[in-house]
Amino acid sequence: MTQDLRSSLEELVADGPPSLMPLELAQVAWSQGRRRRRLRHATAATVVLAVLGVGAATLPFIHQPLPFAPADGGGSTAVEGYPERIGHQWWVRDLPAKPGPMALLMQRVVHRDTYDQPAVWEAVSESGQRWRIPGVYGGYDDYPSLSPDGRRLAYLSGARGPYVIRDLVSGVVTTFPSVGPAVGTSERTYATQGQAPAFWSPDGQHVVMAGFRNEPSLSGRALVLGIDGSVQLAHGRGFPAGWLDAQTVVWLAPETYRGSKPVPVDVKFTDLSGRELRSVTLATPMRPASLHGQWSSAVSPDGAEILVVQDSTFSTVIRRFSLADGEPIGRAMSITDINATCTQTWADSTPVISVLEQGNAYPAELAPTGAKRLIAIEPRLGSQCIVFAADALSGIRQGMPFGQSMAPWTWWWREILVAVLLTGSLIWFARRRVVVRRRRLQPTG
């Protein structure tokens, strides 16, 4: 006989009527004990569910990144997809040495008091976890980049350099002490051109960006950096637009005429030094003044097409051309709100651009019917530019609750769940205490 049952039986014997038989006393005591046991079990279950709910709701915001498993331990060395949603986190930590491959980079500007408000760059995993890139040069001058597999991150490590390439799998950092930004780095041999994208070779061995030798003549048009630490000055014409293959750089080279008359636009193909191998003229003439300079173009991952962004009177026109003969592919598309000063990219053979919505940018693919949102980004993050790892867009979009919904409550469902669970638990315990107190005050005669 349990202690609770014995206590109940003694109370009934002391308070019960003389005519109550021992068997009936035992049945009544057992029934009361069973009710108390059920109450305790229900209470324990409620507490456990509340704790689990709070944990499930808060864990995505506060957990430390799991240690990355190297390739020989079964961990992935290449990104396999991208997140469907990017929302707020309670804590955004600095990017660790070996977090594993990243899906994309996101530029954020939360306070827009001035045009040159310093920006924050964050690395985002394919699950949507965000990390702050430490030491990245702020402002609008530095645009970091990811290798196609998301394994390597290239960027200026400070306002005066140097340029670095970080291996996010092994933790190895390759430093380029001779390369810095274009402003205030006369002590460095080479300078990257401010506000310019960088393009990785398909094999992930080189990255090319607009740059020059830091001398009075400012020789060169681009820098080709290798993951082995090599630096090569390229003397092409125009601006780098991507790669035809692992050894051939593609340049968009419009005529220098600045009038209103459309002129032919050439695409040049060079080796890593900038020596021209061949060229093709695009079938559609364009006004050079309508192009966006270094932001004007991007080559598809397979090297078959080039995307060209051009201003028109009330919108931005996006055209696609074959790199084989310069002929247009499909029809030109007009987009009214596009962040043209952001790296345009591709999802396989589909162009991906940055579209502006109420001052925030989100990536969208150019479907035949228009721009189609790829990732839902919480407005309060102040996203301005998204830079993808090419393989991420070729992978699987990681589905998440509420999909592409932009309803405000969908960004706060975890906090809402926590509030409901805690409030429900408090109400239940408060009511339970009232019931227990009333029972204790009931007369026992």
C-alpha cells in the first residue's frame, strides 16, 4: 500500500461514518489516489510540453553552430541548396573558422540615414543560419564573393586590406598582402576597384575582379587571384563578366562613345593575362551610357550565355545573348525595381537578379512571366544585395514553414508559440492552485 493511499485511508477512517465498511474505505481511498496520480501525470506532461515547445522555438536563434565534419568524416565540402526563408535571429555570431560551405552572402543596411551608411555582410547557410563576416571592409566598396561550391569566401579583410580567401571547410586563410582597396593603399602593389563584383572560375581555383597596378599609370583592368596565393594582372578591355571555362575570362567591352546613339557592344575572350583569344559582337546595339559599367553583365555557369543589364526610360531592361554568335536569346524583359549595383547571377540557365521592394532587395529568377521570388527575406533585416554560390542555386531549395509568405506573423511564429505555451501553462497552474485551495477549505464532517 502506497504512502498516499495509506494517508487517505487513515483520513477516511478518522472522518468517515461508523457504518462505512473497510472494503468501501479502501475503494474510496484508491479512487482518490488515482485522481491525484492522474493530476500529477498531467502536470508533468504539461511542463514537459512547455519546456520542449520553448526549446524548439528558441533553439534556432541561440544554438552554436555544430562542429563541421571534414570530408573523411562524412561532412559535405560543397553546398547543396539554399534556404527558402531568411529571418531574424536573436544572436548573430562571427563566422567561425570552419562552418562548412555557405549558400549565399547578404548585405544589410539597417539604418538609412545617409547614402553611404556602412553595410554589414553576413554569410548564410543553406538552412538559413546567419553569421557575421568579421573584418569585412564596410561601406559600399567591398563586395565579397563565394566560390561555386560555397567552400571559399573572398573579400577585403579591412579598410586598408589585405585581400583574403578563406576556406570554410579546412579553415585555411590565404592572404594577399600585395592587394588592397583602391583608396588609401599606396603601400600595396595592386588595388581592387571599389564597388565591383568578383567572379569565380568554374573550377573554383581563381577569382577575377576589376583592379589595377597601384602606380601613376594605373595599368591593368583586372586582377586574377588564385587560391594558391598567386596574383596576376589582366590587361583586357571593358569589365570582367565571368568565365567561359577555367582558363578563359569573358569581358563586356562597349564602345567608349558617350552620346545617345546606340553602338555595337563587343564581348572579348582572354586568357588569364588579358591576351585576347577571340571576340563576338552582340546583335543588339546599345548606348554605352545606358549600361551599368562593372555591374552590366554576368556569364551563365555553362559559359553559353551572357546577361546584360541596361537602363531604359522608366525601367531596367535585361537581355540575354549567346556567346557563340552574339544573337539574342528570348525576349528582352523590363523590370521596374532592380538593384543594378549588385552581382547578377544564374540558376543553371535562368538569370537571377536582385529586385527591390520597399527599399529591401530579394533575389528573383527571371521566369517567362516576369520576376519570381526565390527567397523570402524578413523586411526588418534591410537586405540590399544577395551574392550566391553558383552551386547553391543548382541545388535544392530548403523548404521551411510558411514558404514564401511575407505576412508579419510568419516571421514571429516561434515567439508567438513560446508566448502561447507560457501563458497557457501559467493559467493552468493558477487555476489548479485555486481548485486545491478550495478543496482544502471545504468542511470535512
